[in-house]
Amino acid sequence: MTTTADHTPSRNCYLRGCRQQACIDASTRYTKRLRVEHQRGHYRMTDATPTRQHIAHLMAAGWTQRQIAHASGVEAASIHQIYTGHQEKTANWRAAAILNVQVTQPPADPRRVDATGTRRRLQALRVIGHRRYDLAAALSITADRIKHITNGHTKHVTPAEAATIARLYRRLSTVPGPSQQTATIARNKGWHGPLDWDDIDDPNCKPEKAAPYKPADKYKRDNDRTREIEHLYLLGESVPFIAKQLGGNEKYIGDQLTEIIRKREKRAQQERAAKAALEAAA
């Protein structure tokens, strides 16, 4: 029971167990008003289904539940409860506030970054045979999280996730994984390997399509065979296969691929910086 001197009588206080007469009276008044509203056909709660569907549409457009909460003024916990179906009904004001959020590009959230590059990196590692559970163990995140990002269900990731996955990608992008089955499934899903992207972080970048391989004439072949190595890797061939095809050793092939990927990433960064400078000058 509340006994403080500054106690304010209210129905909520009554519901918490207070039995002071003032709180009993406040609860009684609330109940009477609610009964009169119902008799007049006015209800404070409504079916949450349209609100749940609107939240789903917003999230499909890239919104996070936290962003929806901030834009609507509704608590994030309520957004989650409605979205997961734990609330079959919700308050009219809450439904109206959420439905008033327009399905447009979500506002920037400094705690989240676009998942495009992260998703492509994970897909590329799967294409060369790295299993989801091995990646999860190396990254110290759950296999389900890897699955959601890789399958495109997650539109944004934290900067820490993006950086950690990028570091692992740089280490493993030229190292064949242990599972040919994983590689086959990934290719069948239409995913692309490390060299398929000129700029793996650019959402507008399209994957490169390699023509069928034809061995270069020995008199026209570059000394380090970089172009042939890159071409075969684009076709999805493994490092051991390339080494056998070109008569080199696997370490040399891996070193060449590492340098190829490093140069591509550097070129992409330079192009992004130049584009940003042009936009800033416009």
C-alpha cells in the first residue's frame, strides 16, 4: 500500500495493490467511464492485425523496430509484442501512431549499417566451401545470425559485425573451405564468389560474368598468370584446381588471389572516395 505524503491517487496505483479510498474511487471512476464508452460504441482497443502488417511492411523496407518506435512515439517493447503476435489487440492511439509512419526509406541509424557488403562476403565464403557453423565459430556469433544475414533477411548490421566479418573475409577469401556440398548449394542459390564483385559494398554493383576459360597461348601468357588465375577463380574453380590447371603450387595461387582481391578493394575505395568528392562539390 502506498503511504507517502505525496501520494497521487490513481487507478494504476489501485492496480498495484493500493487500497486507499482515493485510489479505489479513481479506479471506480475509470471503470464507469469505460462502461459508458462501450455502451456508446467507443472502444479504446482495436484489432492489432493491421498494425502488425504495417510493421512488417516497414521492416521489409529496411526499418528496424527501434526506428519504428522512435518515429511513432510507441515503446519498442510494444512494437515487438505487436509484431510477434503476442498482442492480439492494441490501444487505438498506439495503432494510429504506428500506422501513421510512412513506408519510405528508413532514417539513418548510426548504430546500423547497410548489410549488402556483409551479406555478399558471407555468401562468397559459402561459395568457396566455408560452412555456416564454422563461420559462426570463427566470428563468435550464432549460426542463425549468419543464416539471417546470408539469406538477406537482415537488411542492416552493426558496424562491429560488418568490420568483424570483413576481417574474416580478407583472411578466408582465398582459402578453400572444407565442404564441396556447401559450395554447390551456394552456387545453386545464385550466390557469387569473392572475385565476382568489383565493389562488394556497393548495392548497385552487378556481379561479373566470366566467359568460358580458354588457356592462353604460351607466348601471350603474362609471367605471373594473373589474368588466368582471376578468370578461373571467377568461374568458381578452387585453388587446388587452378594450381593443377596452370602447373603452379597452391600457395602461389593463393598469394596471387589475395593480391587481386586487395587491388580490387583498393580500387573500389578510391572510386567511392572520388564519387563522394564529386557529390560534395556539386
